[in-house]
Amino acid sequence: MTDSARPSSPRGAALRRLFASPNPIVIAGAHDGLSARLVEEAGFDGVWASGFEISASHGVPDASILTMTEMLDRARVMNGAVSLPVVADCDTGFGNAINAIRTVRAFEAAGIAGLCIEDNMYPKRCSFYPGVKRLLADTDEQALKIRAVCDAGSPDFVIIARTEALIAGWGLDEALRRGRAYADAGADAILIHSNQSTLDDVARFAEQWDRLTPLVCVPTTYKAATVEQLSRAGFKMIIFANHGLRASIRAMQDTLRELREAGTASAVEDRIVPLSEVDRLVNLDQLKADERAYLPPDAESVKAVILAAGFDERLMPLVSDRPKAMLEVRGKSILARQVDTLQQAGVRQIAVVRGYKKEQVTLPNVRYYDNDAFEESGELESLLRAGAELSGAVVVMYGDILFDRNILERLLQSADDITLVCDRSWPDTRAGREAAGCDLVVESPTPRRHHRFLADAQPVSVSAIGATIDPALATAEFIGMAKLSARGCQILGEVYRELRELGDDRPVHESPSLRTAKLTDLLHEVVRRGHAIASVGIYQGWLEVDTFDDYRRAWTEVG
Ligand code: SPV
Ligand code: MG
């Protein structure tokens, strides 16, 4: 949209459309973001940023006590909380015409749809305060002020001019004379205020109104009047100015009194909204979504999925009565050690996918998923069983690895969408292990290979992964520990669905079918589609229990 096509005041334009529609415009008072949002949810056409409410919510009378900037702050907050037009009650405009010009500019710049200026003398007094001095501005001077504010705003900004002639007891003729002067000065609407208990006064005003300028009323004291009656009487806009505030005062008084008397929160529980309702009103879901999208995950919010479903016959008969993850190393199972390390690093939401001898896996404080088809399926199938966990940041690990806590902590710090922990000691230690079917990776750029090195100064990514990579080309070994961000989970899900569409029975990288595929097969497909996989490089500090030798080594190495 070009600047010339963009409405100068989008919400002012929206309010003007309401004025142009055949229906009455019904708006309600508010004083902050929450009350404005409640007005919107209740279905009103707009929000009245009420001076009475804003003052009361500051604990001060509605008597020009607050400054223009204090009123503007609240109007801005309300405007930000709703998509409705906000009409700001600007009392006298906070001074003479010159002050009022600045007021218009400031409120329009804040996105407010329009404002209302009354002909009380500054400092004003609320129309309903009994026994206070009430002086009205000179009509000509007030008309000039209205002209000034109309000229100061952009064409879409709405100016409502309000006369207090009836409130001040100056009679209907004076009210009409003032209303006409302000309409002729350019006001978009005229608000005729009354503190009578019936609508007779304002109805008479409307009856004798002889301008095209629409009329606005505030039926606070003539409370029996309905929108329909007022609309029929000739009013285009009806403002229910302060009912939300007064309702909340009553509710707070009653609740606090009862709370004090009973001395227990349970006494008031059935008369207050649940916390979840506050969460909804402040849009907590949006906060969570933003956190997931834009904050590096802290360990507390990271989940872990441990894949421990498989059966490994290389370890028979050690694993004849339990899965590999439940093998004890110095009195504590591998799985219990993993769970402890995760918890120490702050990861408390831990899920384990069980399969073989699943009844033996009963650690507390862990969620379980079962892959009962573990014999004919692969790790990927197990990971899918825990699909409910794959929504935010999640660490995925094999259930047969032991690792130093600092390795996990480095992985948790990764801000990438998909990150693998890769052991760069592979080129130094591969002799004798080449046939063992290790998960190898090729990284890019090739990590520096010195005897001593610091963590990568520049990001290193995985360009190939699998057990069939030429061991001489591999730069590292994948240790079976990865981290996915929310987006990383999405990427894996998308690639998996694509593979499914190609057919379950087609080979996937190194596996004969999708059902038997390994995690590394999916990661290979992820890389092949051009998604980045980051590598956190380590140098040893972990071991995998695949063979008797591994198991023996675990005993000697675990403290
Ligand atoms: C306000 O809400 O501040 C108003 C309307 O000006 S009334 O209080 O009814 O005067
Ligand atoms: Mg007011």
C-alpha cells in the first residue's frame, strides 16, 4: 500500500465507517489493557478510554488531576490491547486550544481513533460530582478550540465535541447553541451530557437538533434508557462509560471482605475466575509460541527422549532378562545414569521408549512409550512412538550410551534446529573399530585436527551420516545424542512424511524400509534435502555398550 492509499488514522477510518453505517455505535468504558480487552470480548463497537475510570484506577478524582501524558499512556495501552477503535476522553484537551492541538497530535500518533473534548473550564470536574464549582468555557473560545483540534488531526481522526450545558444547569437552549457552534466549527459528533434520571432532556435536545452532525449520549444516570430508545431518539453513538469499573469494584470489595473474614482462599474460589482465564485474556499461548520460536531453550523447557526399545543379541545372555538400557554398571543401570545426568543438567521431562522386556523398565519420574513391534522395526519407529514429545526442544539419545555431563550441557547450549554430538577422536581411534558399524559423519568445513584444540570457532555442519561412510573420509563418529528445536522437530516430521508418501517398503538410505530405518537414515534424508545439521564436536568422554568388551570397559570407566 502506498502512503497516499494508507488511511492516515486506520482506527479513525474504522470509526468513521461505523458512523456511516445505519446502526447505532455502542461503546463501553475501560481504563487499561485488560478492561479494554473485556470490552472487546463483550462485543462492543469501540472502547471509551474514560477519564473517570482512568482517574479512579489511579485512586484520584476525575478532576484534571492526571496529566495529558498519564491519560495518553493508558489510551495507548488500551489501543494496543484491542483491535477496536478507541475513543479517548480528553476532558478539556488539557488546557487551551494550543494545548489541545498537541493533545490531538499525541493521541493520533498513538493510534487512537478519535477523542472527545468538553466545554468545562480547566481544571474540569466530573459531571456527577455534587457540590463542586462548575464553570463552562466561553462558547466562541470553545468553538475555536474545536476548530483547532479538527485542523490538527488527520482527515480520518474523529473529533467529538461535548457540551456540559445541561450538567451546569444552563438549560436546553444554551446546550443547543453550544452544540451548533461546535458542529459548525467542524466537530464530527456532538456529545450532549446530562445527569438527569430520565432521558427526557437529551431526547428534547435531539428532537430540536438541526444539524447533520451525529449525536452522542452517555446514559449513566438515565439508566433505564435502552440503546434502541436512544437510537430512535436520534443518538448515533451511545457510551456506557463506567460500568465495567463499577462492577469490578463491587466484585473486588466482596471478594476481599470474604477473604479477610474466612482467612482461606477456598472461600472465594467459586466467585473468582480461574488463573487459566487470566492466562487466556493476556494471551499466554502467544508468549509460549514466541518463546519457542525466538528464545534459546533453557534446559527446563527441553525434553528428552531415550530410545531403549531394541534387543541386541551381541550381549546375550547378559540381556536375557532385561533390555540393554537396564544393564547395571556399578550398581546403577545405564538408563538410571542417563536420567540422573539429564536431571542434573536441568532436563526434567524425560520419556523412554521401551520395547524388549519393557516390564523391566520402571524408573520413576519418567514418561513411557512402547514400541511393541521392536523386533521388526528400527529406531525411527521407536522415536515416532514418542511423537507427542516432539513439539518443542528435545534431546534424543540412544539408551545404551554413557556420557560425561558436560557433553550434554554443550549440546543443550546449541541454538541450531538440528544438532548432533560428534566425537572427533574417530580418525585417531578408528583402527580396529572400522567394521563395528559405527555411525560416522563427514563434517564441513573439516574440523581442525591438532593435538590440542578449542571448541569450534566457526559453525561446523554435518554433510553426510551413516554406517557405510568410508571410515577414512569420516571426520567424527555420531555418539547417538542429538537435539532438535521446535523447528527441527518440524523438519524431521516433514521429511518423514515425504518418505512415507514414497512408500513404506522402499529402502531408506542404509535400511531396507522406512519401518526398519535408523535415526541416521532419516538424518541422511534431512541433509539430502538441504536442511542444515549442526555438529557439536567432542573428543571422547562417552561410551556405547554394544559388546561384552564395551560393558567391561564401562565398569572400569564409570566412577
Ligand atoms: C468519563 O467516563 O470520564 C466521562 C463520562 O466523561 S462521564 O463520567 O459520564 O461524565
Ligand atoms: Mg470524562
